[in-house]
Amino acid sequence: MAIFPFFKKKAFFSAGENQSVVDAVRAAEKETSGEVRVYVESRCKFVDPLDRAAELFFGLKMDQTAERNGVLVYVAIKDRQLAIFGDLGIHQKVGDAFWQKEVEKMLTEFNRENYAAGISRVVHNIGEALKKHFPYNGETDKNELPDDIVFGR
């Protein structure tokens, strides 16, 4: 029970949208040893959203995956900022051009106010890249990081 229900924080996504993003993360990770996380907050306290994404990436200990193949999709809704930060293993395989192209795809959806769809689409594409470079091995792979969306302030 909330003491002050009139201060209730508005959810970024509907329950269905939230579930679609989580489902996209799970599907993306199904055929790869790679890990994908989504972090959503209202405001980006940094001038460069990539700097914020990097801070969060390391704060969430995403750099501790066995193959250094974690990817963080970062979105600051109210500030209309976003970035994708990939760990060393995956970044060496796909390079800056891949991340920039995926950010552009997200922006296209965001401009139509399709936030969850834009994130889900990019998570799918990241999953395909991870699958190509880090295919799933049933004997050694495990889900190293949670699949849920991380919501900041």
C-alpha cells in the first residue's frame, strides 16, 4: 500500500509492451552465449548518452560475461537520448557502424512513438549479430544476466 498514491510514478511501458521487450531479450539470447540488457530511465544526466550507457554497463557488471559479449540498450525517454554499448568481444566483431545503424533504426521507431517496438526490433538485430559471432553451446552456456528491463529514475 502506498502512503501517497498521488505520487505514483507513471510506467514507461504498458504491461504488454514491457513483456514484449523482455520476450525480445529472451529470444535474442536463445541461440547465443551473448547477453542483452535494456535500461530505461527518464533523464540522461550526461551530455553524451554513450557515456551514461557505459557507466550503467559497468555498474550492472555486464563486463563480467565469460566471452565479453554483453550489450546494453540504453534509453532516456524524456530527454530523447539513446545509445547501445557493446562489450569488447562483440564490439570487435561488429564495430561502430553496426551500433550506429541500430540506433538509427530505434530512432525511426521512436519518432513514431513506438518505443517498445523500436527497442524490441533492435534487441532482435543484436541477437542475430550475437548468434553469428557467439553461437549457443548447450554444454557451456548459461544465462549470465537477468532478462528483465532495468528501470532507472
